[in-house]
Amino acid sequence: MNVVSVSKLKDALSEYLNRAAYGGERIVVASRGKPKAAVISVADLELLEELEDAQAAREALAAHRAGETVPYEEYRAELVAEGLLSE
């Protein structure tokens, strides 16, 4: 993993974006010597999102098995009350 300062990133943004996008490089952006963000490829982002979804599904299944669920009718009523779902 390559670490680059914010100022160096600004000076060569296109180069670092291409290295991440086409070279699969993961670049950590540091500010005042401390890691602040990362530049990764879209493929890496999609993989990260898939992993997050899988983890959420495992947690939901564990909660269900432990009886920590809410009946659908109660959840639906909450969504309607919040205006996120129409009746």
C-alpha cells in the first residue's frame, strides 16, 4: 500500500487515480502524517460493499436466531409513521 500526502496527491491526481483504477493499487492519503482517506479502484469499492452486505446479512441472521427480531407488522407501522412507506 502506498502512502501519499494530500499535497503530493493534488500535484499528481490523475496519476494516482490511474494507478488505483488500472493498477489495482490502494493509496492511502495522509494529512500531516496521519492517514485520512484512501484512493481505491471501483472494483475494490464494489467488493467492499459486497462484504458489508454479507456481514449485515450474517448479523441479521444471528439476531433472528437469537429471537431479536421485530414482527413485520410493527416494522411496517414504524415505516409508515416515519413517512418512508405509504399505507
